[in-house]
Amino acid sequence: MIKKVTKSKNINSKLRIAGDKSISHRAAILNAMAHGTAEVTNFCVGDDQESVIRTLRSLGTKIIHKVNHIDDYPIHSFTIHGNGSKGFTNPTEPLDCGNSGTCMRLLSGVVAGQNFKSILIGDNSLSKRPMNRIAKPLIQMGAKINSINSESIDNITAPFEINGGDLNAIQYISPVSSAQVKSCVLLAGIQASGKTTFEEPFKSRDHTERMLSAMGAKIKTNKNVITIEKSKLTSQNILIPSDISSAAFWMVLGSCHDNAEIYLPNIGLNPNRTGILEVLIEMGANLTIENKKEDMGEPRGDILIKSSKLKGITIDKNIIPKIIDEIPILSLAACFANSETIIKDAEELRIKESDRIKATVDGLYKLGANIKETKDGMIIKPGNKLTGNKVESYGDHRIAMMLGIAGLLSEGTTVIEGAEHASVSYPNFWDEIDKNN
């Protein structure tokens, strides 16, 4: 799909954002592992959502979908009938995780404790992403994992099979800070005998720990060390806060456009996810937060963003774990700053849905940005106005959306190839672009 976007003269919008993808996935998976029935409201939409729901249904979970509307905006809800941690059924076909790394890694922790064999597959992009990070701890816990395309566990990628069963607790020190790896081990740990301890170099996103605690798990957290025991989870209704990663695109648009005011209600404000706010505020964004509250351990609030005068900053390992998904759109913000921005310590971007360092630099450079790729990030200098050009998404939803926002800020017409990939996490993104175009 090719999408054409032209510069908008003014932006004055109230935008409802779909539910946070990370929290939605965990709400579905954990309620499927729980006892009881739960209503999960404002669930994320898109291809990743379909992957999680599809795979849980393949494992025997009864899930009912319904849609309501607020201000003509569709609110998706799923009623999930829990199986209990050992109540899943043997899938008759491979568990297709599509493009969702979260689905594949978290689900691996679930099926590792089941007394049957599961085969996990994904699309071409997901099949290139490393799965040895989860395979190693799961094997230590007693699961048998075989890569279909590689004999070495050090090079495991999808498709792979997991022969699950009774698991033993471990003490695992992860070489990387990753919420997906951590969540995988915790979901296996809740099924294992003994106390499982997971330690990571820096504390990553803690949605799983918060939700496990709210659902009755025996879990303790001490900075970047988490301990969990075998527990019975109780289903919990939850209103999913809107996705701050999706809201980030509109926050950057509002701060960079010279005539903008954007209101974003019910945005998730988990401290491990608010790096985007910290960075934008440090850059000088005119941003305020209103109506703060909390549900199931997850804080949320309304965000108002207006036209701003931004300055360049250095973004490094101290904040990278909290903004890893927002770096492409923050790179666009840096193009409108009045001084140099340096992004470093972001090597993990090279193994996302695309090489996001290369894809970001390529797209913004074609639009006229003074941007240079480095081994672990990029350097962006001020002064160059962006002008529309033909650019591509590299099959990556976040790159597609970053380029869409760039089109609203660039002179002339921006032509985005592969625009359809935005639907992975934000199916109505282009509809919102059209409203502001």
C-alpha cells in the first residue's frame, strides 16, 4: 500500500488511542492462565492482537469479542474464560504468532509448563528475531526445545518446538534487560516447583509483575531482581490504558508543528514507559498531564501537547530501555530541535521488526534531515527543513507511522511505500492522519 501525506496547516484534535499493546497481551495471556472469567476492555487492535487471541484459542481458551463505541471511536473488549495454569489443551496446529515477538516469547513461557508439544511459528520478520534468549532459561527449567532450522540453541529462531512438562525453579541472570524475556521466565516460574529468581542488568518494563501481583501471584520485586513461586491466579477485569507508544506519534506531531494542540485521554503512565515524556520534556516540549488515576496497578492520565520550541539532547543507555520503541519518532522530533541530538547505546534497534536505525536514518535523510547513522544509534543536526519525497517502511509499523507524521510536518507530498504495516499495532492510524491532513 502506498500512502500520500501532505503538510497540515494546523492541528487541533482530541484523539482516542487504542489500548496499550503490551498490557493487552498480558491481560489476555494471564487471564487465560487464571481461574474465573474476566472482561478486558479497550483491548489493543491490529495484527498483533489477532496473533495473541488466535494462539490462545488454539490452546483451548474460550474468548468472546465485542465492540462498543465512545465518541464514534470503537472500543474492543474480550471476555476471557480462564483455563487455570494447567488447563490448556494440546494444539492441533502450530501456534502462529504472526509478527508479534511479545506473543511468541510470553507464550513460550506458558506452554513450557504444559504436558504437550507446541510448535511456534511467525512471519518472515519474526522468524529472523533471536529466541535463544528465552530458550536457554526454559531449558534450564526442564523444557525441551528444538529449533527446526538450526542445530544450535545459540542460534534458535522460529519455527521451533517446545516439549513442555513439569518445571523446576531456577536462579537466572539475564545478559540483557528485556521485558519479554523476563515475562517468559516469570510465566514459566509461576508453574514451576520452588522459587524462581530473575535478575536483569537494568529494570525493564514491569507490566507483567504488576498484573501478576494484582491477580494473586506470589511475587516479590527488588529493583531489577524478581522472585516468583507457583501460584493460583484469579481472573481480573481490567480497562486497558491507551498505548503511550502509539500516543508518542501525536505527541511529537503536536510539539513539532508550529500551530498545534492535541488532547490524548486515558494514556498509560507506567513509570517504565514514560521515557517518551521524560525525553520530550527535557527537549522543551509544552506538555501537561491531567486526571491521573490507577487501575490494576497501572497508572494512567490525560495528556495535552502544544506547539513547542525543542532543543537537542543526548539519549543514551540511562533512558534507552524506557524508549526503545519510541526512538524512530523521537528522531523525527530531533529534526525540529535547535541543537544537535545524539542517540547511542541503542544496538537492540537493529533486531526489531526492521533494522530501525538504518530504516529511520534512510527515511529522514530522504526527507532532507541532516542525520547520520552510527553503530549504535544516530546523530541529528538542526537546520534542514523537511521536504516530501518517496520513502519506505521496511515492513515495520513504527517506521511507517513515523514517516506518516513526518509527512504532516514536511513541505510538499510524502509518498510512503509499505504503509499498510501500520496496521500491526494501529489499524486506524491512516484514518487519523487523513483527519489532520
